[in-house]
Amino acid sequence: MKNNQPNYKNIYSDILTKKFPHKRKECEVLLNMDSLSFLHIIQLNTIIFGTSDNQTENFNQKHRSYRKSDILKILEYQKKYNLNNIQLANHFKLSRNSVTKWKKMFLV
């Protein structure tokens, strides 16, 4: 079965080449990795486009999706840094309800 995930390396490489060539050096380390996790993608996005206003951030948040491996990494992060659900949700800009749902699904 073919993987339907977007090739983020190509997408961000094209963006850097066409619109932000001056930021390529900052992103090279991330773009040279074998695979990009959701954290790397968010980090690349922040480096290239900077921080956004609340309205844009809220709109983008509604269209995010997470793979099981990404969810498990988020829950590991919570355990590693001893965060409660509210702190974890604020850190990754998630809904507290999403965190609770994921904990029920994957940590039961």
C-alpha cells in the first residue's frame, strides 16, 4: 500500500528555494534528516514563516492531523516533563479534550 503522506522535505525545500533563499542555511539541519516528525515540521514552519497572529493560529489548528506515532511522542513528552493535560495542550497548542481522548485511546 502506498503512503499518502505529503513529502514535507520537498514542499519546504521548494518554499525555501523560491521565496526564502536567505533562510535555507537555518533549515538545512532539519531538511537533511531521514524523516520529519510533526515537531520538526512545526519547527521548520516557525523558522520560515515566523510566528503568526491568533486568528491564523486558530485557523491552522483546526486543520492539523496527527498520526499515531506523533500522538505517542506527545504523550511521551508529557510523561518525560511531568506535565498535566492543560500544560501539554498549551505547549503543543492542542485542545485539552484531544489530549484526554488520546490518553484514553493509547494509554489504557
